[in-house]
Amino acid sequence: MARGGIASGSVSAGHRLQAVVLDVDGTLVDSERDGHRVAFNMAFEEAGLPDRWDVERYGELLAVPGGKRRLSAYFEERGMAEEERDELAGRLHRRKTDLFKEMAREGQIEARPGVEDLVDELDDAGVRLAVATTGSREWVDPLLDRLFGPGRFEAIVGGDEVPRRKPDPSSYLMALERLGVTPSVAAAVEDSAVGLEAAKAAGLPCVVVVNDYTREQDLDAADLVLDGFGSRDAPADVLADPHELDPPGRLDAATLRRLAAAG
Ligand code: XBP
Ligand code: MG
């Protein structure tokens, strides 16, 4: 549902932020290392396969966005024929999705520390919230409802809805289209180089909040890089701040407003 009701024509510099589009995996939720990776390994085990992805290997495999494509790329690397790997990747991914949904339902997948405060703050300020993810809507929707409250995000675009996945801008462009806003009044929040590329290609300014898998990636194009969302007790470190936004130890709504105004 639309909030705030700020007409796009009436915004002025410093008050232009109308919408924030956030990534899910690694950004809103800590889901890769102890979530998706574990579910992939359980699916391998159940299928009687010897394959297991350890923490480091999974970090390399994250270069392939989309769980099914990730599986297929892995089996291709191991010399499996196309038809066989397509069938196997599809089957394993379906099972992995069910297992991950179960983990999420049991509360094993948590929001990143500090992100709930940001979402609340933006919501209270009438800034509209959307999601652009490579993950599947099948697990994304119930997880976001559970962690942030039902219907908290006005538009959710999943990897299964777009013609091309990140780093292609499709998911961000679709989120903006669903909100009915232009990139000039919006900002993106991502955790990775792949996501950053997608957001920037859609014309959005982008804050990157790194995690252990993405810290060393090339994030030069980012408009702000933090090592966490931060809180009063555990302030985030600023890793890059090319526009001198000077966040107060956390990613807050005011910093995102300054970012949108800087564009
Ligand atoms: C997330 C992904 C997803 C998840 C797994 O990337 O690439 O594939 O790893 O989810 P981003 P699925 O954070 O850039 O959106 O198995 O549902 O694909
Ligand atoms: Mg991500």
C-alpha cells in the first residue's frame, strides 16, 4: 500500500527520498552461509550424493546468482552433460527450497542486526519499501512476513519473476515500475558486487552493507559502504563514503535522504 503520498513532482533537494529497494540474501537477512548452504547440503545428502559445499567453496559459488543456476554451474564444472544437470539441478533446488522454507519457519534465518530499526524508521517516515532479490518468492515472501511483519514491503520482485537475474538491472527496474517511481527518488541497499552492479545499472544510488562473503569484493561503484547496519551499542564502520554522507554509526533514514539528494 502506498504511504507518505509525496507527489514526485513536488520533491526538492534534500527531501527527495520516496522509496528504498532492498536486497534480501546477505542484506535483510543473514541467509547464505548458515541457511541456503546448509539446505543445499541437506538436499545433496538426501539424494544420496557425496557433494558438500563448505563455507569457503560456497563463497566462490555465490558468483553464480540463483540457486538452481548455481547447482547447474557446479555440475557443469564437474563435467555433467546438460540434460542430466538440468534435471538434477531442478530436482535438488526444489528440495532445497522446501528445506530452506522449513528452516525459515523454525526461526533459523534471522534479520541482520540493525536492519529492523532501519525498516521501521523508513516506514514511519513514509518512505516506501520494496525488495529486489534473486531468491525465489516461494520462500522470500513468508520469510519477510515473519521477520518484518505481513505486507511490510509494498513490492517484492523475486529471481523467478524477471527475464534476467542480477547483475542485470531487471529486478530493480521491475521494483521501481511496481512502485511507480523513478530511480531519482529512490535508493538501493545491497550486500554484494553483483547486487551493486544491478542497482547501479537501474540508475539507483546504492549503499552496500558488506558481510563476510562480500567484504573483499570490488565495491568501488558504491555510494556508501558500511560493515553493518550498526546500532548505538555496536556502531558500523564506514568503509567508503565518497559523497561524505557521514552516517552516525548506523545506516539511518537521514543518511539515505542525503544520498538521494546528492544524486
Ligand atoms: C541471492 C541468490 C540466491 C540465493 C539462494 O542473491 O543468488 O540464489 O543464494 O536462493 P542476491 P534461491 O542477494 O543478490 O539476490 O535458491 O531461491 O535462488
Ligand atoms: Mg545479496
